[in-house]
Amino acid sequence: MTLKIGYIGLGLMGKPMARNIMKAGYEVVVHNRSRQSVEELVKGGAQPASSPAEVASQVDVVFTNLPDSPDVELVALGENGIVEGAHPGLIYVDNSTIKPATARMVGKKLADKGVSMLDAPVSGGDIGAINGTLTIMVGGSEAAFNKVMPIFEAIGKTITHVGALGDGQIAKAANQIMVAAQMVAMGELLVMAQKAGADPQKVVQAIRGGAAGCWALDNKPQRLFEGNRNPGFKVYMQAKDLGIVMDTAKEYGVSLPTTGVNTQLFNAMLEMGMRELDNSAVIGVIEKLSGTTLNSE
């Protein structure tokens, strides 16, 4: 039997992910607060729905991709939410980045309606979403994971069943610790290289093949050299994710000194009016502190 899929939340990440599920041959029902994204996908063959409840009532698997924990709670459990369209056997997959505790709470309440939930946050930015090469970190039952695996393969390249519900969000928090560290370190090394008189482009060329090699150096410097600081992954989302990291660390008594500093840098970007820029634009804070600007081509 071919599964019928729902997708709710058609933003920078959700829309291309839903499109890739459609390209894989699945019948897809979509819902979003903004109608423009719905209309774009409907032109490609998707079916529109007026509410999360309407989506859930007619599909086998419903995905969400939403900004934060309160949004997931509202869409899943609120008025006209997924819970009101729930039916036994429905699988709910949340691609959002939210608090692990929220994922576990939502999953527990939906389980009372016969719904299995997977928390499945993703990493790879808009490029990964468009190309279907996302990293997907999944928590929840193995049976539900195995059933959804063919759909995950339409949107991602590295798909890992981490453990129980909420563990996907723990993995995503760990991911965001590393992402923030890479973006800040990259900004520091580029500004230092330039201000010390070296060519930053050649410095990147020199170090990316060694121990400093990482995703950030492979994907971000050329955009910065071209003066392109457009998202990507927006600063306000990175700051939100780091807030989740710090809250989770506090909950479990974990000390994250470097991540604490990086969180302050991304929060400073919000105060500086950079919230809609790419997370690599954290270099702007380093530039301001250093009294220089990275030369663009």
C-alpha cells in the first residue's frame, strides 16, 4: 500500500521537503498559514487542506516543520490541530527543532489517540532541503521509524534512529552546539587572517584539507567572500536553537561554557538587526568587535 502523506509548515525548509516527497511519487496533502506556498505545491499536484486536523484525518503519515516548541504544541494539540483529525495508526513526524520535553509531552498525548510520534529534526539548511540530502535525527518507536524510512529517504541522505521519542531533539541540540561553534570560529579565522595581512581565501584553501576541515569551511566562505549573507539558515532560528540547547543543558546539569558565549554572539546579532541573515553572518559581530570588514570580491 502506498502511504498518503501530509505536510504542515511550508517555510524555507518545509516547502522543498514536501516537494521532494511529491517527487518520490507520494500523494501529499499540504497546509500552511501563508497560502502562497500551498498554491505553489498545489500547482505541482499536492492537495490543499484548511487545517492541521483536515490534513491528519486523510493521511497515513503527517509531517510538521514549524518554528518553535509552542508552534508544534498548538498545531499538534490545539483547536483544529492534528489531535482532532487523529485516527489509530496515524504516524506523526515532527521535523521542527524543539525542546525534547515538548516532543515527549506531545507524543504522550497523541498516543492516547492511537498515534505514533517520531521527532525527526533535520540539519543541512535550505540547500540540503532542496537537494534531498538532509541529515535526519529520529527519536521514537522502531516500528514507526521503519514504516516512515522510505519517506525519509526522499528528503535525506543520512538518517539515524537515535533512540526513544525526544532523543532526535537531543541529537539536534548536539548538532547545533557544533554548528554554532563552526560559524563563530570561521568568522574569527577569516577576520584574523585579513586583519593580519593574509589573503583569507588562500587561508581557507590552506586549512580546509587538514584538521580544521569541516562543513562550514566547505560551504560558507565563498558566499561570504562574495558579500552574500542571505539565508541559508536564519540567525533568529540559530539563536532559538541555542536557547533550546542552553535550557536542556540547565535541565540536566551540563556546563557548556563555549556554547554560552556563542549563544551571546547570536543573540547580539538579533540586537544588531541581523535576524534574517544567514547564521554564517555571525562574522558581522566579529567584524564590529575587530573594527574591520571582510573584503568581498
